[in-house]
Amino acid sequence: MEQTAPYALFRDDPVGRSLVFDRPKEIVLARTADEVLPALHRLEEARRSGRWLAGYISYEAGYVFEEKLRALIVPNRPVPLLAMGIFDAPAGHEHPFALPEPVKSEDPLLTEPHAAWDFETYRQRFDRLHEHLRKGDCYQANLTMPITARWQGDPRSAFWSLVERQPVHYGALIDFAGDFAGPVILSRSPELFFSVDAERFIETHPMKGTAPRGATAKEDEAIIEAMLADEKTLAENRMIVDLLRNDISLISEVGTLSVPKLFEIETYPTVHQMVSHVRARLKPGIGFPEILAALFPCGSITGAPKLWAMQILAGLEDSPRDAYCGAIGYCDPAGPMRFSVAIRTITLFKDGRAVFNVGGGIVFDSKAEAEYDECLLKARFAVGDQWISR
């Protein structure tokens, strides 16, 4: 892969808007638990002094906000716990990176996809999680497994080819260049973690509930109707809405919390997703570190109660999630921010390895085979119809 200067590209496909951050003043990294909070304070200091921030935060960085989880962080990892650049204002459509890259090869970005867990392994871990659900240790937990592959080619060209395959609001490509700054992160997330507007209203769009697309418009209509009538799907979504309402209440003004949308269905090329919106006005003085301390990681990819779900999942998932299920986004020094939940996110290592995770929320009446099949369905964003060995 040809080396490029550090940059971050964000793309909202449905509205055709791109932002490009390049020529960073500084790249702030955290690789150990002790480095995360100082890194966040350095970033906030830069934001308040008029700089933009852009990059990603790995899932395990959320462990620093809970003393019971902090010891689970593995230090000196190949994927940083936090990697964010400090920039001047981003460029828009005038930047070359904001323009679609021509396809440089007919070969796919990813080959040889392999699920780390076969169904029997998945079932064993599902059963252990189900035992926690029966005991009441948690009510829902988002069990995920990694898929590995080989990658070749140009990440930016691959990013634009994925834009054509499955448009999303929260596409991102983070390449901070050089081994010291970690791998390339390519994300095609449909889920908003949180946004903050100019009036300091924070909004989050938890996504919980997935169904495959039908072959016809009539089949799609029937599938959506079934999703809206399915008590299991509604209960999963409602639990995460309640969790996020609680999280946001810690940093918002009393009387401003609302749920403007509940159980909306968003349709993508391969799946239908159930989405709700939670909104409130931030208290005075709340900045980027305080938002993360209250919300991160997003409840839609942990479970409920969040602390217990994260502890249980740490014992079931034998490798770190890294950037997957973390957050990817940017902060405007004027106040607005926008971060996605890093689902449908591929980590591209310099040695040709690629890793992306897939998962789903498990509740008491979930079935192992259906959940495993849903994981493989979600993997299609990255590998299309390629066979995934396991």
C-alpha cells in the first residue's frame, strides 16, 4: 500500500456530504489505560482553543470509566485505545479525497473471510450467556465474534466502492499513517452514537432489531410489519432506549429529555433496522470527556445493565473488539460533534490482515442458530456473497 499523509475522511452518502481532515497539528494516542483520560483532556483543551478533532476511540477505552473493568485493558495493543487528530477546519468537496476514487482493480478488497467461531463454538458461548440471562445477571447482551480476512489494494478506492454498494450516513476512513498510529479503519456504519448541535442538544439513535430484506417490495412491507409487531424486537429496542435515556440524563438539563422517535424502521440494501431517537439539552460546562464518561461505549452494543453486560461479554469474547463497537467521529470547536457507533467497521493492518466483528443482542428468548445466521448476514456488508469459512 502506498503511504499517505495522515487524514480522516467522513462521508454522509444520502446527502452527498464529505469532510476531509488532513495535515494534523498533532495526533493524540492512548495505548494504555493510564493514557486515556489525559488524552481526552488534551483533546478537549485543543477543542476549546479553536481546533477541530477527528478520529476514533476503541471499545475497550470505555473500561477506564468503570473501576471494575479497568483491569481488563490489555496494554500496548496494535490498535490504540484512542487515536484522534487535532486539525484546522476540514475541507469539503474541494478536497481530492472527497471525490470518488476510480476502481483500480476488479479484485475485492477482502478475500479468504473466516469466522473465528464455528456454530458449535458460538452455541457454547451463547449458552453461557443465556445462563446469565436466566439468573438475571443481565437482561440483554450483545455477543460479537471476529471475522478475519486478507486485504489488498487501496483503502480509499475500496471505501468508495462500498459507498456504491451500501450508502450510509456515517461512513469514515481513518488513516493516520505509519505503524506508530495503528491500522487503517474503514467504517460503513448506519448508526449514530451521538451528535451535538449548535444549541447544545445531544441526540443518540440506538439501533436494535435486524431483519433481512425481502425479494420484492411486497415482501419488504410484510417483513417491516412483522418487525413492528414482534414483542422480542420491540423489547430489545426499548431496553436500549431506556439505558440511553438514563445515560444521557447524567449530563442533560432536567426537563429536556425526550424520545422523538420510537421503533422507526430504516431500510438498507441487505437489511431492515429498527431505530429510536433520544434527545436532551446538555448541562452547561459539559464537554467531550464528560459525554464519553456518561455514554461510552454505546448501550446498543453492550447490553443492559451496561456494567454487568460488559463484564460478562469480556469473559465470553476472547479477543478485544478494538475499533469495532467504539466510536468514530469529529468535534467542531464551536460546539457541534458527531460520532457513529463503529459497527460494520473493518480494521486493515499493515501486514495484509483484516478484522471485522459481527454480533447481535441476545435476550432470554433468543435462539442460537438464528443469532449466528444474523451475524453472517451482517458480514455481507464487507464480503458480499463470498463464502465465509468457519
